[in-house]
Amino acid sequence: MSGTKAPRNVVVLQHVPGRGMVRSSLIEPSRFESEKLRINVLFTDFAATEVALRCALELAIGLEAEINIIVPHVVPYPLDLESPAVALEFMCTRLRMLAGPVRADPYVYVYLCRDVMDLLRTILPAHSIVVLGSRKQWLAKWRTGRITRKLTNNGCQIILARY
């Protein structure tokens, strides 16, 4: 995948079936402006991501849209950015298993970062379509609402998939 060099506070990995986690580069903004529609599913937890992935697939049908799952993973400062405390291969394999039953074949990008909102402002240009899964409970709505407001202020188009 071609792309721009990641900032010092972000490490980009892509999950490639059969090869595991492969170091990658940031998606160039020009890729978002190509003729192919991209629907980005933001990973928050497995249940929410499954609902968001189903919603993204419904949107993508007939549009020949590409679905990307964006997995921001915060690495605390005491640890090296390239050495997260959690095994990422397991998480990506589970995401692919979630995608199987809904017949989606998304690209899974894992971003090791220090701050999620800084990362999202960097990788999602204005007018990006972002699908978020959200529970109907007030605390979940509050958390999702914070992310939604910040992404909307950055020019993204947000679609909430409630469950």
C-alpha cells in the first residue's frame, strides 16, 4: 500500500490474511478522493463494531464501496509505541471472524497511537464517511456523542448504528 509516512506518534499496521500484521503507512488523502467510495468503520468494541460493520455493508451494497475497519489502539507512554501490551493479531483475527457472517471483506488497519482523536484528525479527511456502533444506554451515547461531535467538527459524515 502506498502512503505517506506516519507521524512519530503513530505506527500503522494492516492485517493481511495469511500474513498477519504487516507494517504499513498512513492512507494518503488522495486515496479518499479517488472514484471508489470508502466507508470507514471505527472500532470501539467488538459488539459495536459488528453492528457498525453490518450497517456499512448495507450502505456499500450496489455502490461498490470499500469498507475499512479503523482500529485505534492507544499505547501508554511508558511503553514503546511499537510494542503494545495487547496482542493485536488476536484482535484482528476476531474482527475478520465478525466480518465473515455478514459477508464483508474489509481492510483492517490498526493504528498504534498516543491519542485517538489526534489520530482520527490525521487519517480521516473532511467528508469521510464513518460508521460507529452505539448502544442505546446513556453512558454509551455520551461516549459515542463525544467522538461524533469531534469528527463532525473535523468535517466527517457520521452514521450511528444503534443496538
